[in-house]
Amino acid sequence: MRMLNGVRVIVAAAALAAPFAAAAQGEVVVYCTVQEEWCRPMVAAFEKATGIKVLMTRKSSGEFYAQIKAEAANPRGDIWWGGTGDPHLQAAEEGLTEPYKSPRMGELQDWAVRQWESAKGRTIGVYAGALGYSYNHDQLKKKNLAPPKCWSDLTRPEFKDEIQVANPNSSGTSYTMLATFVQLMGEDKAFAFMKSMHRNVNQYTKSGAAPARAAATGESLIGITFQHDAVVQAIGGAPVTIVSPCEGTGYEIGSMSIIKGAKNMENAKKWYDWALSPEAQAVGSQLKVSYQVPSNKSAPVPPQAPKLSEIKLINYDFAKYGSSAERKRLLGKWDAEISTLPK
């Protein structure tokens, strides 16, 4: 009888512990780097599809890279979804993320798989998008200014204090811009160009998408962003014109990485596999908050998405500009030579 009672005590204790164990197994911590309006429905769709509870935080790519590095000894996040590929590649190089091969690899575009290969399996492409800028054509008309068509136009004196762009330390978008200028112009000319453009910049924002919203509302005349961020504003009715600069431009491979030492590793892999599915990659476009080109070949491409085949894209060197040494060097040079300049 005592033994039976003992068993009963053990069973009762296990029953009390079970909900806590289930809760631990039923969660995943997602670091989300796309805009909040896309993060939230992705979380809701995943929870509905899997029953796994998502704890989500939204920050820019550079901020999450710094956070993941700071948390390396005691990781708090499980998966880092979205944002430009350069900081994902840097995290991969530094061993901050976990190698993983999804069973969905065969469904993906070549550029997404190449991202995975270059990172030795530690990150993968989930979408692609071209860099550019947008301007508020109502404000441009009121000011009686000629429309900009090239990167070089952004140094025109009539655009003084009219341009908004993110800080490349916090924003993957703006680091892509910095790396694009270096590849397009050569380093010396690129920094000379950014010094000239600095006179026209009214604010270096934390978020890469913020300048598109500023141009849409008329807070700023011109916003440098990925073109798909400006498409969101245009479809919302904002009076913006989107420019693919005449000299050519860079592009991003928005990426996804599992954080090394993730406490919810199995659920991180479930998010990873699900996020590569056509259904998951259709969430943003269905809700009209995402106009990137998805990495799954079967995912619908929004008709309003910038057509990469029609844009003059540079041969962006993701391996070089996603490396820790090059990224650190360029950001240090930008801090020393651009951010300290007087207005």
C-alpha cells in the first residue's frame, strides 16, 4: 500500500510538473528583423500552424547581431529571422549560429542556397530585394525640383537636409548601401560621395525602413531604403516615386539563422522549416506588408515587387562584405569619416 501511495505521489508530482515541461517544449523565441507589420502575422500564422507559442522581439539587423554576440554565453533567442544577409554571415563566421540543413532546401532559389553554402550551413536566404530610394513627388513638385534618377543626384545642393537614411551600424539596409557604394565607385570615391551626401542628410535613423515612411509622409523629401519598403508606402497611397539608380545598385539576401545554443532548438528548426514553405512566404504579400522576392520557388511573387531582372544590379560580393573583418573596418571608417562631420 505504501508503495502504491509512493507511486501515486510520484505520478501526482509528474502531473504537476508536466504543464511546465510542456510550456518549455512549446515555445520558441524569435528575433525578427523585418518590419513589425510583417513580424506579427508571421508569428500568428506559425502559432496557428504548429501550436507552438512564439515570443517575438523586433529590432534592426545590426542591433540583433550585437545582441546575439553579447548573449553568446547564455543565448536568449532561438532563431533570427529576416534582415540583410551581411550580419547573418558575420554571425555565422563568428560561430554565433548553428548549422542546419532543412528538408526544404530543394524547393529554394539558387541564390538562397548559395547563401547557405557560403555560410557553411549557418544561414539561409528567405527573400531578396534591391536597394534604391524613393521621393515624395508632391513635395518635389511644390519645391519645383527636377526628379533625382541616380545616386549622384543625391549630392545636389537643392536637396540640403532633404534626405533620410539609416545608420549602417544599426541597420542592415544602410550597411548594404555602404558596401554597395564601395563596390560601385571604389572605396575612395565612395567615401567622398558619402561626405558630399552627408550635407543633405537630415537624420541617420536606427531602422532601415524608416526613411521610406518619412518620404511617404513628407517628413523627408527622399528616403534611401530597399525598394520593397517604398512599395509598401506606395501601395498604401503615399505619393512616392521609387528609383532604381542609374549607375546600378546593390541588393540583399534577407536571411535566417538558428542561434547557437538555442534553448528551444527543436522548435527553432520547426520555425526554420516552416518559414521556408510557400505558405509562410506568402503571408507578408497576402497582407500587403511585404514585397520582397521570396526564396521558395513555389511561393507567389507579389506583382508589385521590384523586378530584379529589370534592375541594374551590381555583382554584390556577399562573402567579402559579410565578413567580420571587412564589416568592422568599413563601419569604423564610416564612424570616423562620415558620422563625425558637421552639418
